[in-house]
Amino acid sequence: MRWLRFSSRFRPRQGPTSSVWSRVLCVGLLSLAGGCSGINRSSSAGAAASGGQTGSAVDGSVGPWWDGSFDVRVTPSPDGGCVSSAIGAGGAGGGPLPAGCLVVDPCGNGVLNPGESCDDGNQTGGDGCSAICRIESDWVCATPGAPCTSAVVCGDGQIEGAEACDDHNATAGDGCSATCTIETGWLCPVVGARCLPLCGDGLELGPESCDDGNTTSGDGCSGACRVETGFACPIAGEPCHVTVCGDGVKEGDESCDDGNQVGGDGCSSGCRAEPVCVGTSGCTSPCGDGLALPGEECDDGNTTSGDGCSATCVLEPRWDCHDVSAADSASLTVDVVYRDFMWSGVAGGHPNFEAGIGGHCTGMVQSILGSDRTPVMVDPPPGCSVLTSAADYAEWYHDSPLGKTVPDTLTLLRQADGTYLFDHSERWSGSTATGWTLPPFFPLDDRGWATPPAGPELAHLGTCDSDGAPHNFGFTSAVRYWFTYAGGETLNFIGDDDVWVFVNGQLAVDIGGVHSPVSGSVVLDAPAATRLGLVVGRVYEIAVFQAERHTCGSSYKLTLGNFGARRTVCDPRCGDGIINGSELCDDGVNDGSYGGCLPGCEGLGPTCGDAKVEPGVEECDDGMNRSTYGQQGCGPGCRAVPRCGDGHVDGAWGEACDDGNQTDRDGCSATCQLEIL
């Protein structure tokens, strides 16, 4: 029941039945479902007509026909009639009015009447059909008397209604929630496209592998929120820290950490997984060591899923993966472990260094590597070996108080014939101005025991090489490389002093002794394969052990041919409509059109959020587009922000009406609520 103020005029119908009312005109009645009963009137203008019937007003007064303003109390009548309790035949009231009764704007009766755009059978706004029977924004009211349906569908790639984002799905955790609201720590600049985590906010989300609260590179977490090499970032919002290979803690980009920096034991000197080799029976290759073998679908050198090759070396869908050979690259980098020793004549020196010259000497080491994959001295050694004992020799390739371990790498460059070459075979030009035409091999200058400013070996450096400069003589090196045997692999070496090459744990090149540069080589042809027990398709280790034991020269030249270890490389499949890996977007077309993705899936075309208004497509674009009802700025989807007075009834924001202005006392208030006049 409600009270309304009306301006009305009542006249009798002329003719024999003039005792009944011929018309009730309720001008200004805003909402009346069904008929009208219990109409009580009180005259405010007085009698104004002459003759005829009289009627009884609520106040008991009796008068002729009248014009004027009066108050009407309206109660809906379910029978659809129009009944007056105070105005009726003979003034008795309570009788039905004739068929000529006109009810203006019967909103809520479930029938679509003139002037209505909907009628869902109620006078409740916010359900698609407003209290004045106008279709509200983002609703469809197809059938009068039936509920309206929302046109807003979260996951359809369109921002509508109160949605702040829509990334073409209704899945939470990807920046746009299941109800199409932007999740904390995300930006969703493009309608229908992938949301992006806000790098630098201290929250590690989505494809971020770190977020230390800033976008500064070089501190462990890059400006793109990726963990940088050599760092670990275990806690989002906290500073990253440098990883320490050999501390026994696997973190950061380490694929292993066995507590040491000695390669050949399954974990390399750089904390990378290695094949495990035993005796002379070849090696087993674990998933993640970067060797793609027939038993694996892939191996990309890590045990991380979501990059095309899973943690169990199984190919993942929607990626393009292929194997590449190390023999196809411009360079080949291998791990090397140096150990620095001081001369035998100084405090802390090793008895096998700078102890004499015996020349090229074979038979110094056993033909099979020891159980720890290092050479074992023949005991007793040959007289030409300039060795003392097996224990002293074991220190060459093991950590000891006399040795200073320095992990490093060697980079071999691809040659025109397809081989890879590291050439430090020292060749002097003959003049100081020109210097070396081929460099000498002094990898531990200013390193090891000779590290400035107080290294104990600094006072004992050799100066007798061709350039006359002080150099750090006295060190060993160990290089290991794993390959899948195919047949025809070659290795050539030139160096001084001692050099031993082992293939599949067996001695293949023996140029031991303190000597000037000597060359050696091995070709893994069919006879060599038989002798060394090699089988096509299996993984084997090639290990090169070297020692520089005497002044005044140092050379090292290593050439590898056809040692083609294969590794899997995966790239996201741009154009499949699925965003993977480093892709920013993928709409399946990627032609750079509005709201779409650029070719290559690496960027967005003109789009909502680029702070440029696209004519005919966008209503606004302030770069953020996150303003909502009544706020300044641009709304989601680059649409104008809904507001009271825009002529659209926004029931979702509580509007009951919207007559296109914000003026009171015109039926719809300045706050878009119904008024009683």
C-alpha cells in the first residue's frame, strides 16, 4: 500500500445511466499493478460541478461533481478490476468502475503496456527490469512476466556490467577472478587477453619466478621478475641472495649440489647434473642433465615442468620442441677444474712441481680410471716420471692442503671443418710490440695461490717465458665431457707437460712426463670402439687430465670433432591460441589488430590500456581504466563510467530510474531514485 498525490478530474457519463462514473483519469500514477481498490479521496479544491449525483468523501462531506487535487491510497487488486470504496454509484462506494476506467502506467502487472520496455511482474529494480519498467543496463528481458536474464557473462572476453576484467575464462588465480574482478597483484590491461602480474610489488604470481619488491636488475631478481643466474630468491618480497655451489644446498638455478665443486661425481663443478659413469660400462643419463637420449622424449637440462619438457623428461602439449646438437653451435663450453700448486722448493710447495725434467714418459698411470673417475699412478712409477709417491700424485686431482681448487670453464670455438678448438699453444711474435700470436696457457695468473694482494705464490712466479712477464706455473686441470657415441669422433691434443685422455674410463692418449709440447690424438672408429667397448647410441665420458709442472712454457690445445651431445630446446607454439612460456598473448591470429596480439606473441597491438583512445572502438582510455560507477576517469573495457544522469538505468549500482539528468522533483531524483510528487 502506498500514498500518491494526484491531479484528477471526475465527470459523470451523460445519459440514462449517469448515476455511474464514466471515467477515472489518474494522471501521474507511476506504478499500479492490476486494478485499484480502497481509493479514498479528500477534496482540496471544493465542488466545481453542477447538478447530478453526489458522493461521500472520507471526511464525511457531501458535494456535487468536483475537480481538484486529492490524496489516493492504492492497494493492488488481484482481479484486475478497478474498485473504489469511496466513489461509486449513489456515492455508496465499493462498487466496480465501468470498463472505461483508465489506469496510467500499470508497471509490474507482467504485461508489456505502452511506454514500458519490460515488465517482469514486479516493481523491484536491480533484476533487469527497473521499478518503472525500463530495461536496466546489461540485461535482456525477452518475455513479459518472466524474469530478465543478465547479458554479463564472466569468461566471454567482454567487460560488461560491474566486471573489472574478463580474460576469456572463469578461472581464479590468473589475475582475473572467477567473478571477473582483478585479483591482488595483477594488471589486466587488455580485454580478453592474459592478465599480467605486477612485477615489483613483492608478490610472486603467475609466470614470475621471483619478486623482491623492486624492478631493479642485478640484485638477483630481474626487472621482469625472473631469477638471475647465480642467485636464489626463496621468499617473495625479500632480497635474493647469491648461491654457493658446493655448500650442499640446492637452490637457485642449481640442478644439484653435492657439497663440493669437483666434477665427475654426478654433480659438476658448476652444480649441474652430470651423467653417472661407472668403470668401463658407459654412463647413465639422468633426466635433466641436458643429454637427450632414445629413452627420453626430451631433456632440456633441467627438471622444471611447464617449459615444454616436463620434470620427468616427457614432452608437454602445445610446445614446439626439437633436439639441437652441441656440434651445431658456434662454441662449445666445458667445465674444467684447476688445482694450483706451489713449487717444491718453497714452504707449502708440492714435491712433484718444479722438481726436474724427465721428458715424455708413458706408463705413469694405470690404464683404467679409479673408482672416483681420476687417474691412479702406477706404483712404483717409471723413473722418467719425476714422481714421488701414489699419495702425492693423488693430490693432483683431489682437494688437499697443498692444492688450491679453482673451478672454471673452457670455451672451444667452432672451426670451418666443424670441429671445436681451444688453442693456447703459445706462439711468440718475436717482438714485445706485437706480443703473442697464439696465447700461452696460464689460466691461474692472479688466481689460486697467486691471488693478489697477499697470495703466497706471488713471490715465486716464473718470469722466464717469452714475454718476460710473471706467470703462475704449477697447476693441474681436469676436463670432462659426455657424448652419445655415433662413430667417427676425434680428439687431438698438443700440450705440456703431462696429458692423459680417457674414453669410457680407459686410457686412450698417454703423453705424460715433464716435456716440451707433445701431440696426441684418438679417433673413435670401429677398431677403437671395439677396444674401448663403445656401443652406438650410448652415453660415454671423455676426460682430459693435464699438468703444468715446470717452467718455462705452458701450452694447451684441444680439438674435438663430432662429439655431438644433443639437448632439447622448446619454444611456445605461437598461434595456437594458448599462452605458454614467455608469450605475452596468443589470440590464434596474432596480426596486431585492435585488442589482438602482435606477430610472434611478444606484444600487444592497439588495445585498451595503452592510454590512446581508438576512434570508433573506445569511449575513453586513461591507461588504467579501473574507474567504477560515478568516479572520474575511464572504466574497464575503455567504456565511459556509468553515472546517474546518463539515461541508462544501472540497477547493479542501485539506480531505480535515470531520466538523463540529475534534477530533483521531476519524478527521478538527482540520485536516480523514484520521487513521490
